[in-house]
Amino acid sequence: MSLIVQKYGGTSVGTTERISAVADKVMRYRERGDDVVVVVSAMSGETDRLLGLANAIGSVPVPRELDVLLATGEQVTIALLSMALQQRGCAARSYTGAQVHIRTDSAHNKARIRAIDDARVHADLTEGRVVVVAGFQGVDEDGNITTLGRGGSDTTAVALAAALKADECQIFTDVDGVYTTDPRVVPQARRLDRITFEEMLEMASLGSKVLQIRAVEFAGKYNVPLRVLSTFEEGNGTLISYEEPDVEQALISGIAFNRDEAKLTVVGVPDQPGVAHRVLGPVADANVEVDMIIQNVAPDGATTDLTFTVHRNDYSKVLSILKQVARETGAQDVTGDDKIVKVSVVGVGMRSHAGIASTMFETLAKEGVNIRMISTSEIKISVVVDERYLELAVRALHEAFNLEQPALI
Ligand code: ADP
Ligand code: ASP
Ligand code: MG
């Protein structure tokens, strides 16, 4: 008998029929003798619908009120799933984030979980109930409802699994595991039996939205065994775990991409100590996260160009900040492009192999894809390219690194 935390995503609970099917699935684990805590997302499309309502009221919704609104989506699905379980003779209880004391900081719309008081959940499990918890939401110290950022139900599940010391955290979704790249873009993508936390973290950070980044961070930090599986088909899915040296290590595990990027350049800014701070300081002060940064030395040696990327939603805000910065610093111009994407190859096997970058650049060159920016780390190489090349670049790289084949060095 084990304690399992299961999370069902939006598509998996998208209709009442699907919620009933989830109840049947949960029952099978109960009948096997497992204790089950279930975390659910809102029905698919619901969080977007609620966001649309907020935007219809005003273009910039107040973050606190937005959280009160967005948290309602998950409150619907916990109640419906509990009803479906009870109808099947299975004792179950639903709880909102606040009711099970998922305590977060006060950063509305992107709150971080600080603590979970698991007493109530344990008490229910001891009484033989299935506990159904609303994903994506918590409560801050002052009792305000908070939400954890898009895709945040994954993080609720992992945090609960860590707090309860569950044997496994299972993320049930509409794909049967983590693939070498998004199977919707490359149909030949291959499901991975396992992937390390480190690689999964890179994949998630670089745009693979199958798991929320914070969920992977949390699972790695607390060593929560994490598995991604299909709600609709049987199978073992993908296990995310620590690196095991004897596992046959693929050179490249996968290709991630992010369509949410935009690029900005401050052209001809006087090259003095502190220039990066003068340009990027005001951007950070506006609470905008900066991703890739490149500083070039101009031929005259007196000025420099500074290029960086931000989330596409922040593009126009940053453009106007930079125009102000340019006036203050005497920079020549500010340019920008919000039709770019980032494509990355990821793999811990890269550490011990040279030549990955050159294969990547050669492949893109052959396809006529112009690289606009490059950044590297020990286990990833990212390039920024024009948005129109996204599918071409991902497919070509998937083929060049033989990712359709089972992993062999
Ligand atoms: P849920 O609503 O269950 O949380 P998501 O839409 O958040 O589901 O995540 C599942 C989706 O992630 C898949 O449908 C797939 O298109 C996408 N995805 C992106 N990258 C990958 C990848 N490397 N492997 C598997 N799925 C991926
Ligand atoms: N419903 C939220 C969202 O769509 C949280 C989640 O599904 O994980 O982002
Ligand atoms: Mg998700």
C-alpha cells in the first residue's frame, strides 16, 4: 500500500464525462489499497475564459481580485470530482487551497508556496477518504487568495507530495509522458522512459509546458519521485528522477522551444562602466524578467549595443522604458522584434561531448535559418530565430540529433 498524489490537468477534467472517468481511475487505485490525494486543474479553457472576463472589465485587472476570480475554476472541478467519487461509494472530500492551508507569499498571480499544513489531509486519509485538492491556489498570511501562475496545479501536486512524503507524484495529462520535443510539432517525437530533474528543469524553463518549472524545481529539491502519464491510456509514462550513472545516457534528451519571447536592442549606448546596469536596472525595477543578454562592442570602441530578450507580454512596456533610457544615456536608437522564438537542445550528455553546438549551427544553416542570438550552459544550447522558422528548426534539429531513435551514445 502506498500514498500517491495524482494531478489531473484541464483536458483530463474538461467535461463531466471525463470527470467521471477520472473518478473511475482513482477508484482503481483505492481498490488496490493505495491512499490517494487528487489535485485537479480547472476544466480546459476555463482559466482563459475567466481571464477574458477580467480583461473585458478593464485592461489591467487588479492582481488580488484576479486571483479571487481565477481560483474559482478549480473550485468547480474539486466539487464535481468528489461528487463523482461519492456516487461510486468512495468516501471523498474536496478542499480549496485555503482549506488545506497551502500557504504562499503575497505575490498575486505568481505566488510561491511556503508551507502546507498537512494535518487535515492526513486525518482524512486515516479515515479512509480520498482527498481532492484544488490546484493552482493558496492563501497568504493575511488570508488573501493567491494563485501560482499558469500551469500551477503541477506545483500544488508536487508540494503536497513533498509535504505528505508521498511515494509518488503522478501528473496525468493528455500525452503519455515527456517526449523528445512537443509531439504536436514533431509527430516523430519519442517518449522518454526517464529523464533527470536537471534536464526536465531545462526543458521546462526553455519552454516545454508539459510541466510547470516550479513543480520540477520543487520535486528536485525535495526528491519527490515524479511521473508524467496519460489520463486516457494505460502505460508507465516518464519517470523524472536523479541521474543514474549506469543508465545509458543519450547525448541530447530533447528539444525545447518558447514562442513567448521578444528581443530588444539599445543601439550605440556610450560604453562606460555601469552601462548594463543603467539599461537593465529600470527593466528590473519594472518587475520584468530578462532572459538572454548580449553586449557587443561597437567598431568605434566608444559605444556598445545591448540586446536582450523578455516575455512577449512585456515587450511594449520594455520598449517605452528603453526609449526613456536612451534619452538619458545618449544612446543612438532602440530597436525591437516580437516575432522571435527560442529553440534549445538539452542534454546532460553534452557535458562530456564536444561538437553539439557545431552540429546545431550547421543544421540550421543548411535549412537557411538565420541565428539571431546564442546562449549556452553546461547542458543546453539556445538560439533565437525568427518565429516563422520555429517548426522547421525544431524538426531539423530533432532529425539531426537522431531523436527518433532509441537513445544510444
Ligand atoms: P495539462 O492541462 O494536463 O496540465 P498541458 O497542456 O499543460 O496539460 O501539458 C501537456 C502538453 O504539453 C501536451 O499536450 C504537449 O502538447 C505539450 N508539450 C510540450 N512539450 C512537450 C514534451 N517535450 N513532451 C510532452 N508534451 C509536451
Ligand atoms: N488552471 C490553471 C491554468 O490553466 C492551472 C493549471 O491548469 O495548472 O493555468
Ligand atoms: Mg499543465
